[in-house]
Amino acid sequence: MAKVLVSELVLRDGHQSLIATRMRTEDMLPICASLDSIGFWSLEAWGGATFDACVRYLKEDPWERLKRLRKALPNSRIQMLLRGQNLLGYRHYSDDVVRAFVQKSADNGVDVFRVFDAMNDVRNLRVSIEAVKKSGKHAEGTISYTTSPVHDIPYFVNLAKELEAMGSDTIAIKDMAGLLTPTATYDLVNAITAAVKLPVHLHSHATSGLSAMSFIKAVEAGAAILDTCISPFGEGASHPSTESIVAALAGTEYDTGLDLGKLQEVAAYFREVRKKYWQYESDFTGVDTRVLVNQVPGGMISNLSNQLKEQGALNRMDEVLSEIPRVREDLGFPPLVTPTSQIVGTQAVLNVLTGARYKSVTNEVKNYLLGHYGKAPGTVNESIRALAVGNGEVITCRPADLLEDEMDKLRTEVESLARSEEDVLTYAMFPELAQTFFQERAAGTLKPEPLLEKEAVSAAAPRFAPSEFNVTLHGETFHIKLTGSGHAGEEQRPFYVSVDGIAEEVVVETLSEIEVSGGSNGGQKKKTSSSSSSSGNRPRPTHEGCVTTAMPGTIVDIKTKVGEKVNAGDGVLVIEAMKMENEIQAPKSGIVVGIHVQKGDAVTPDETLIEIQ
């Protein structure tokens, strides 16, 4: 067999898996010349959650990132992860949007398109693969690997045959949660290489601690390409370390031929880069064999823990991890990969935080149950479907067959803000985020979320303030537990606490603060008060007709108005939380007497958003 080829993932999946996709382009470019000289089969540098993170958090134009990486990597194949008919968003797009997106991605520098569908519904891959081939680029048809009563080797072999027939150039096995064992890997790769003539490319996260062993068995069974990640961003929820795999195969018939010395230089660079992003580190991104049960993929776990932390609910992570397999079974065992990982994960969070399973159901779960993401691999729980969508008609055709062309409509909607066809496609992926991004770009106010200075914290002080403590005031002791807070940096910041078991909101107004820095004066920096935050102005819920949210989010739609009669269960608000849209229903029948939010508002629990009497 020829030497094994290596794809390096540090510019995309590595930091997505370990630091919530927060690496900035400015930290990628200085090392590109070294990466470009090593001889990787490809460098994965775009797609997946990076597009979302660029616009949402980093305030970078993702297309500009691609162009700059293309210029900095003249000798390397740039690879992207594409979600088939979902592209990089969380819904299905019309065929003309898919074709336009693939062509612009190719024009701006993508050479290899790894195309997958979260449901393994090959109908959702056809247009993407056809578009990649038309652009003259490499199409990698992808199998989303998982385990369940309906996923076995014949199932996966049949998928590989269909992907070959569609015109794929290579077949990728995408083990996004690290579920492959060495024996299962050998059997699967051996069966696929015997059934198709295409090279097999293996992608497996190291979460369960099995992937490096599985890689050895994969090459013995005939795998031609392996996905690895340079060690500072490797292992755990990421991937086997590049240096380790190269060393393991050195001197064998599978020798990669890559230079360990050059890899060490790259590792030294990223070892320092990772320190900048310490605030996104998580206790849930190391080796965790629970993944063999909960199946949470590496790219999801760091984002999930970060989102729960922002909601003051990180202490409930174990409950969420236990709930995820139950939701997955209810939905017919979809593989947990974007967007189904977000769909299942967010519903599991809602089930835990609301205290009742499916009390609140996201719009994405409803659409999934109606067939709008494709055919479920297994049998859907019909009682859950009835609870979520009632007698809604379940479609059986390819979902995109029901969509009309969208590009002209999208161009019209964003013509006052878009500067290019790429901008129109960004808007197609994330309309609300894109509009805000374009407006800030035009105003010259784009500002990424801050990277906190770890050195600003006294070495003698604990890294974090306590989140649960007792306070004695006038001889009386109160047990206080912090459950959530508003955004840091606000002059008036709401904190959500439990006082002796009773939920309370405390609005903290900063009048002065200690400046913790390298200065020696130790003095106070005076701050002037600002007007109260919107959350501080909203009334607390006091009766059954107060509409609230189970988790912090952003208002994306208001579906009622003051004076309107609503029935219990009617949708009155849509909130985006954890990248999913969640419709909030009226808790009782009555007349809407107050609406305390508007579109775009950030909202938190323990606020009355709408009042019904």
C-alpha cells in the first residue's frame, strides 16, 4: 500500500472542539507558511461552525478569512466542511442557493468539499456534490458514523456505494463523537474498501480515548487518508495528535513521510496561541468515555458547556448529557452532527431547564418531526411527534423539492447592506446576525468579543468568584446561589440568584471598581452611571399569565399584539437560544395586556416578556 496521507485540522475542527471555535484569523496567518510547507494532503480551514463564529463572535467576514488563507497557503488544498442541503446554516436551502454557495466557495479558495448530511439522507447530498464537480473541485462524499439499532455495516456500505455513484472522489467516514472502536473500525473500513473503488478518508474524534488505536486498524484495513490535529489542539474532544500518528506510522509501510521536526515547530506556535483563549477552556473537552453512551460530538461539547455556563446552568451538564440519548431515541436515532446535534442538544437542555420533557419544543425539532430535514434513520416516537406538531403533515419527498429558488429574493432583502454576492450568501446563512454585522461594518463599529487578560487576575486570588455562598446580614444568614447574569461590562447588570431556595433578581449598579492591572496605585477608577438596562425595566412574573423564557436568548419574532386574544398553547414569541429558535407559547387563554420586549432584545429568565389576563 502507498503511504498514508494526512489532513491537518487545527485551523477548523481543532479549535472548534476545544475552545468553542474562537480562534481568530490573526492567529492563523503567521503559521501558514510553515503549515503550507509540510505536505499535508489537505488543510481543513473553513466551514462547520467557523462561519457562524466569525460573524457572531469574532466580527470577521468569513469570506475574507477564506481569501486570506488561500493567499497564505498557495501550495495546499484548503478543505471545508459542508452540510449538504443545509450548507453552513441550520435549515435546508433551495438548490440555487446551494449551487451559488459552492461556486463562491470554490472561487474564493476551497479545493476539497467534505459533504455530509446529518441524517445520512443521500437525497440531501446530490445537488452539493453535483455543484462541487461542476466547479472542478474535489467532492468528498461523507458517511456520518454513529451507533444505534439501525446503524450497521451493511447500512454504511450501502451509503458508500450511493456516494460513489453520485460522483464522489473520496469517501469520508465522519466519526464526529469518537464512537469507533479498533475492531469496529477495521471491519467498517475493510467492508467499504471492498465495496467501492474510492480512497477512504477517516475522521474520528479522540473523546473516548480510542481514536489513535482505531487509526492504526484503519490503515491496516485500507484507509488512505487520516484526519489529525497538531498536539496543542489535539486529543480529547479534538482528534489524534498529528505528531503522534506520524511517529506511530514512521518506518512502516504506511509511513506518512511528514517531518516531525517541522511539526514540532508548528506545535510550539499553537501552544502559545492557545493560551490567549483560556476563557473558552472547558472541563468537558478531555477524554470522556461517557461519549460512548451520550454520543455528544467533539465539536458540540465545548460549545454546549460554554452556552450552559453563560446561562448559569453549567452544574446541570450531567443531566443534559443523560437526556441527550433519550431525545435522540425519540427522534429516530439521528447521528449527532450539525445540525441534528444542535437540534437534539438544545431540546435536551430545554427538557432539563424547564423541568418537564417537551414542555417547550424548538421550531427545529418541530420541523425535524415534519420531515423537513429528511428521513429519520429509525422510528420516531409518535407520541412525541403528536405532542410537538399535532396532526401536521409529514413530508416524504426530498425537503428541498418543496423550496422555490431564493437567490433573487435574498438579494432584494439585503441589497441596501450587501456589498457582494458573498454578503448575500452570508445573509442567507444567518439573516439576523448578518444584518447586524453589515450595519456595524458600515458604521465602522465591528468589535470582536474581548479576550480577557489572564494576567489581570492576581496570582494570589482565586481565578473565579464564588457562585454559591452564605451571607450574614444583621445577624441573619442567607444561602445564596448564583444561577445566571446579564452581560459583563454593563453599568447595571442583572444577576439571577437563589436566596434560601427562592429565585430572585438582583440588579447591580457599578459606581466604582478596582482597576486590577500592572499599575501600582491600587486606586479606584470612577465610573458614571448609565440608564438602566432593558432587563432591569421588565416586571417580574407574578401570575400565570406572565410569559417567560427558560433560558437567556434573543427575541427574533413577536407573534401577537396588545389587545389580541390568545389561547393557551398559542405561539406568542420566538427566541433564539443556543443557535436554535424556540417558540414560546401562551401559558393561559386571555387578552394580551402588555408586551415588554421588541425584536432583537436580549432576554433572560425571571422576566415577564408578555402579560396575558
